[in-house]
Amino acid sequence: MRLPLRFVVIGLGGYAAAHLEAVAWLAQQGLARLTGVVALESDRKKFPARVRALQAQGVARFDDLEDFFKRGLALAEVLTVPIGIHQHASVSIAALRAGLHVYCEKPLAATLQEVDALLAAREASQRKIAVGFQHIYSQSVQQLKARICAGRLGRVRAITLLCGWPRSLQYYARNDWAGKIRVGEQWVWDSPANNAHAHYLLNVLYLASANEHAAALPNELRAELYRANPIESCDTVQMQFETRAGVRCHVLLTHANSRELGPIMKIACENGDVAW
């Protein structure tokens, strides 16, 4: 691929703003260039000054995804997808089939069937899709992974994770999918495990594997789902599972607590314990 890569970002507010900042940082390194934004109607109403500033910089504006796919494909190599969970699979598949690489926010999709469809689209298109699980690349997690893979800590026996981030009713009212099981006919399955705390759940699976480039796969799983808020989905998840290599994992995630807590991860290994 030739540098700088040309990026189009969906959205202007919410987590799309973080994507725009990331592309701007990459542009400073000579690695990327923002060539377009999909400024949805809600964004245009909420951020008119931001829209004008980007257009003044020569960034193309598309009013919706249909508009982008109709006249914007020649402007991009990469489409970033910081949108609702229920839209991740369909939009990413459309982008892959159109010949674009995709950076999709976590989770990759709401269901395993959608993930399978995404993988098939990736293979057919020979394009790349990355998922926004950037926390596994942090210095501390990479140092732990290196020590586990090198055998310095011995075999990992067990990992526990505790994370509680309070969320108000305003959090669940911020869009049409937060706290939902589905939107119309599309699955969402929003929850602490599938959204806000998904980074740390992946850290558990990543560090449970002694394979340098892989996360562990659960072999057996037991989960309990609760809700304290008046929402469709759960706001509290407790799960216990064992990986195929025999690592026992216990995870408790919640948005229904009164004060911020964690993430707190503890790893029990043959040669010692790790507190993170």
C-alpha cells in the first residue's frame, strides 16, 4: 500500500471524534490523510463549525453512507466504522466488497454469524479489517505477554478481572442502541462485556494464551446476566470459563456500581502472581 493512506471516517461526534484525532496524528507522521467524512444529519446539526472547518481543509463531505458508497470510493483506501454495534457487520462487509480496508470499532459484530460473514468478505476481497482493541498493544500488556510466552512466569493457571464503571440513564439514552438487545431486526447485545469493558475481557483471553500472536479460546463458559437499570440488556455480567489450555478465568463487569472501580486483573502463574 502506498503512503499516506487515505481515510474516510463515519461521523463527527462521539467516538468518531477520536478517529478523526487519530487520523490527524497519523497525518503528522506522513502515514495518513483524511480525505472524507460521512457527516450524518445529526452530526451536521450538532457540529456545523466542525463540518465547515473540514470542508475548508479540502475534506469531502458525504451526507450518509449511501452517498459515500455512490461517489466517494475513489477517495479512500480505508473506511473507519465508529457506529452502532448493530451496523458494524453490514457496513464493514459493504466496504470490504467495495475494495476498502476497514477499521471497525469493538465489538466486531453482535453475533457469531455476522463475524463469520465478515471473515468470508475479508477473504473474498483480500482486504484487511482491524478491530479497535488497541489496549492489547499497551506497553504493560505487551510486557506481560512477552514474559508469558517466554515462560518466565511459568504456566498461567488462573486470571480474574474486576471492572465497574458507573453509567447513568443519560448514558443509555445517548443513542438508539445503548442498553438494547436489538434495534428492529438487527441484533445489538449491548453490555459491559460486549462494549465498554470488552478491551479488558480481551486482555484476559490474550494473556491466557502462550501463543505470541493469539488469544485463548474458552472451552467451557458459565455466565450470569443482571440489570439494575431499566434497559433491555444487562448492565452487570459475571462469567467463569476455562480455556482450551486449562486456564481458569473469572470475570465481573458492571455499570451499576456507585463509584469507578478497576480494571483490576490478577494472573496466577506457576512461578508467581501478577497484579495489573
